[in-house]
Amino acid sequence: MSDEEQNELEGNEEGPGINGDLASWLYVLGGIPMMIIFFVGLFTLVGACDAQNVMIPG
């Protein structure tokens, strides 16, 4: 059995490589902060409307 065949049988011991394409960087640098801003804005709006008894009467 050659060294290449033995390496194929053992599998990749180094694990998956780092995916450094543009879409990955845009997601990390742009997508995650935008999700945080969206949820903070959403909860702020819900809290403001609730304080005015617009959404939840009583």
C-alpha cells in the first residue's frame, strides 16, 4: 500500500480549513452587527409602545 492510499484511508487529520471567502467576511463583519441593531431596535420599539399602552391595553 502506498503512502497516498494510506493517507486517504486515515482521513484528513488536520480538520476543515478556514473558509476565507468574501461572503464569510461580509457575514461576520456586516451581518452579525446588523442583526444586533435590528433586535435592539425591535425591543426598544416594543417597549416604547408598551409604555404608551398601545400594544398591550390595561
